[in-house]
Amino acid sequence: MFTAATVGYAANCALGASVALRLVDTRDVRWVHHALYVATFSLVVGAMSSTVWGSPRRASRAAAALLAPAAVPLTLIPYAGTHTRRHPLVALTAAPFFIAALVRSNLPDRTMAATRNTGTTRTTRK
């Protein structure tokens, strides 16, 4: 879920940047950027809900805690204006939280690794 949220965010940023740089013209299909925003926000909500259903639970909770601050800029972005520098700056403030959550969600859970290692036999020197 965290990967999907990050991919949605990256796709939205890529589209926004390409429109700002005039590489893509979305005047006739402006709704695409809005649809990507709604999809990204929905994926973030889904990833945040993994604190309830995610497995391993500790890793899911840690990743959700890292992603939580991204909700602030995502909530503010519709009010940031679209033809100013403020819009991309507000949008980009969420990037570190997406990256941190993505990295944490893909790390193995430490408690699971510790439980797996308890069954190993240790050799002691005499």
C-alpha cells in the first residue's frame, strides 16, 4: 500500500512538473491531474489504515507514522493556488515523508527477525 501511495504521488508530481515546464498540455484534460490527486490521497488513507490490518503490524505502524505528516501538505495543496510557486513547493514538502514511509515499509520487521534467530544454535568456546 505504501508503494502504491508513493507511486501515485510520484506520478502526480511528474505530471504537475511536466505541465509547469510546458512539456505536456492538459488544458483539455485538466481532470487527469485532479484524478491523480484524489487517487493519491485515497492511497495515503489506505496506507495509513494499515495500522489496523497491516502485517507485520509493527512495521506497518512505523511506516504509517512516517507517512502521517504528508497528510498536511496534501490537505493544503488545493488551497495553494495553481499558478504560483507555492503550489509545487507545498506539494514537494510531502516527498520526504513518502520516501521515509516507503523505505520503512520495505524493511523487515525487527521483532520478526529476532524471533527467527532465537531458534539458532550457538557454539561456545571452551
